Amino acid sequence: MPGAFDESGADLELVGVTKRFPGFTAIENLNLMVPAGSFFALLGPSGCGKTTTLRLVAGLEEPTAGRILIGGKDVTASKPHQRPVNTVFQSYALFPHMSVLANVEFGLKRRGMQNSRELAHEALRLVELDHVAGRRPAQLSGGQQQRVALARAVVNRPALLLLDEPLGALDLKLRRQMQLELKSIQGRSA
């Protein structure tokens, strides 16, 4: 779907989305519209369906009922790699055997991007970590690892960036810094 979505983002719409698992319903008839270019937070107690909703939007789960539209296109049946979505989960899932630069460049190389190294460096500069490009994830602080995961997600210029408790593991000072960085990244990539 490259080029099918505006670089500044796309509206997200959930229409009557329900997700049932054996023995319980995680989401019941959810209707939601998130305009392109906005920050939107799902808040609620543990187990209320926040992560399940993100997994549905990302294509990692299929809804039992309802439709998911991104930029007005129905992506309900689309595979994760066919959606203009990147997700950063609370566990950053960085490849420990690769350098920071290789982690950020990984998805671009798989897609055959010719300028993958240049784009990866640009994403690392965006999160102010280009100076650690040669290090391994284990050599970074938790906050730095989180910023690498964020760089890996934004380097693909997704129409939607989903963050699952992205600041939960950070101390208050780093949490504030990351909030400002996320806002700054949104402004620079719009």
C-alpha cells in the first residue's frame, strides 16, 4: 500500500468492533473516530481491552465483528504488513545481536529501500540517538532503548503510530522528556 495514504497520517475509524475470546468478551461494539494528525489515548483499568484494541488496529488480531478503516479504506481483513501502521509495545523487542542502527534499518532493508542507512540515521537523529548508532541495545539505558524502538517505528513513516504504554517503564523525568519528544516528532514529520 505504499503511497495509498497521505504522509501526514490518516483517520482511524472503528465501526461496531467486537472481539471475543473463549470465555470472555474483550471489546463490545466499539465505535471510535480518531482524526489524522491527532494524539489519542485509550485509558482504563487493566484488562479493559486497550491493548486488544491496538492489536486489532495493527492487524495482529482479527475482530469478531465490525470494521476497521484507516484513511477511509477498510483494512479489517488486511494483514499487518499491508497496513500503514507501526506499533511500539511496552517491551521494545529490539534485536540484541544487532547494532542500534541495524535495528532501526531492519524493516527498511526488508522492504528493499535503497537509502535505508540514510533514513535510519535520520530517524536516530530525530530521537537524538545517532551518536549511539554502533552500540548494541544492552549497552543503552531503558529510556534510550525506548527511543530506538520509537525510531524504528517512525522510520517507516506510518500513517498511524500506535504506542502501548510507551512511557510506563520510565521515571518521571524521562517520561516528561519522551512526551515532549513525541510531540516534537509529530510536528517534524507532519
